[in-house]
Amino acid sequence: MQHINRGLAGILRHDAKLNTAKLALLRSLNDIALSYAGLEADGKDVVVPLRMLAEFWVAYYWAFMDKDRPIFQGPRARRSGKVWNDFAFRKELTELKKLWMATSFGSRRSSDGYVVVAEMKASRASEVYSPEFVNLYRQVVRRIVGVIKYPIQYAGPGNQHYSVFPRPAPASTWTNAVWLPKTLPSDQCLLLSAELWQGFKELSLWIEALCIHEWSLFTERVRDEQGASVSRGEVYTLLTERPDNRRPLTWERNQIDILLMEGRQFSCPWTGKRLRVGSYDLDHIIPVSVYPTNEMWNLVPADSYFNSHRKRARLPTTETLDKARPALVSTYVNYRNSDSLSPVFDKDTSLRFGLDHNAKENVIARAVANMVAAVADSRNVARF
């Protein structure tokens, strides 16, 4: 593990960098390892689709894409009398940000990129957002996928190519490796060695901190055409702001209220208290501040007082989750008894855990418990 530590530190601190792409690559791989922390790789290499990495790049670069105040991430080349952008996706991502500002959730917060990615993964995205917005988002992701291939190629010492990561290839190339859930055979993917995958999981906090530190220093050195730059402190703030729970979860609460009014029983997984319409919070098992997702497996009705005063932004311990499992299983059974919630719940569990719609609720609850434990270990999160 020590040589993995040195290798990643070398890329972050000593590799030649024309822009922040290498930093974004390592940070996105680190976040992928966190997103699938409960994945049981069993010592095998892991296949990571480039489009999944690209979604994190949307979130990272969102704050720097502003038509009136762009923050460039590398020097801009002048060729044939024209000044070129630092990244090929700047134009499209800037336009996407403009369209987002016109939506009901849009704001000027630098963390809105995370919100956009979460919204586009939601089952009802095409019902909530215009075809123009959805199509432009997909175009941005495709553009970024094309850019990601370069830091993969040039990461590492000297002028060697693919000295750290292998050349991307379709997922079907690697039949003996573990594929992340929802990976398609035709997806262009990066093969991450078992050792690197474990390294990202064990060094998660350190990698993120060093990525952000080096990113802040690099961006401070970039000058615009007027010679102005942005301070490292401002860049650090932009890179570390996390999204609040912007979306009010009104639709999800309404579906649960309907189930309660139909006679379905919900109990708080943390206290065992019987819940009634209007007397509960919709709790994120993994808090938004730790990992921002509104996937249905992560949303459970809970005792309002306990959620606000005891749980807050903490994760349940293994013992707490063991005691909570019957309530979690019952909650998931109720979700599947809702014509509206069932397809959303099944899609979300498939997306995160690779489980199909036939997976038993106790299997899903066990997968959730494994992910909670892995996230807590990777991020050193306080537990209750």
C-alpha cells in the first residue's frame, strides 16, 4: 500500500500538468470507490466506465464554468489567430449551467453540479426536465469522456504512456474483472487494479485532501487574458462546497403518506417508534453531507426528534444497523407495494448495488449495511 501511496502522491505533486485534468481524474476515481464502497471485488480488478467518471467531472468543473466570470483551469492556446478554451467541454457545460439557472432548483451555488448529476440519474428526470436540458447534459458527458482519456494516457513519470493506468477499452475486454453496476459491454472503461481499488478505499480522505490542495494551488497560478487570477482560498471553497438537500422530496413523502393512509405500517429504524402521516422525517441513511444521493434505498421514514437531535449527519454503527434491519426490510417491502415507488426503488438498488428486481428486501438491507460500513471506514465519519 505504501508504494500506491507514493505513486498517487507523485501524480498529484510532481507530474507535469497543463491543466487540472490529472487532478480531476484521481479525485473522480476516489469518488467512484466511495460511491461503490460496498462492492465486493474479492481481490479482482475493477472495470470503471468513463461516463461514470465524467459525471463527477460535471460536478467538479461546474463552479468554474460561468459565462461572465470563467475560472480557467489551464493556459489557453492561441492558434490561427483564435484563443482556444482550456477544456473542450467548457462551452457545452457553461450552456448547461445557464439552462439549469432557469429551472426551479437552479441557483448560483458552486455545488449545484452535484445536484444536476443526481437529478439526471433520477428515474423521473425526463418528466421533470426539458428534452433540451437532458440532451445537453448527455452531450456534456460524452465530451468529457473524450477529455478523460488524456490524463489516463499521460499520468505517471516522464513521457511514458499508460504507465499508471492501462489504455481504456470496452468493458467486454475484461471478462475476469468486476464490473461496476450498470456497466454495459460497449462502455469505454478504465481497468483499475485490485491494489489501486483498495488503495482508493483506504486512502480516501488523504487523496481527496491532496487533490483539492494541489488543484487550488494550480488554479491560483492560471492567469486570464487580463493577467488576473483567483486566490487559492476561493478555489478551495468552490471545490469543497457540498450540496444541501435542495430537492424537497415532496413526491417521495407523498407516496409514503399514501401508503400510511392505506394502512401500511412504518417504524423508525433507529427508535422503533410507530410513524404516522406528518409525524416523521424522511431521513438519509448516508447523510447528504457525506454522500449526496436521494436514491430510495437511502431514504427511510424516521422519528423526527431523533433524526434532528441524535442522528444528524452521523452514520449508524454496525450494531445499530443490525437492530434496524427488520424495520429497513419492512420499509423496503412497503416501497415495493407502491405502484409509484416500486420501479424507482428497483432502479436505484440496481444502479447502486447491481441487484435486480427479484432481489429480496433482506438482501438489499444487507447491501445497504455493507455500504454504510465501508463509507464510514473510508471517510472516518462519526457514528451513532
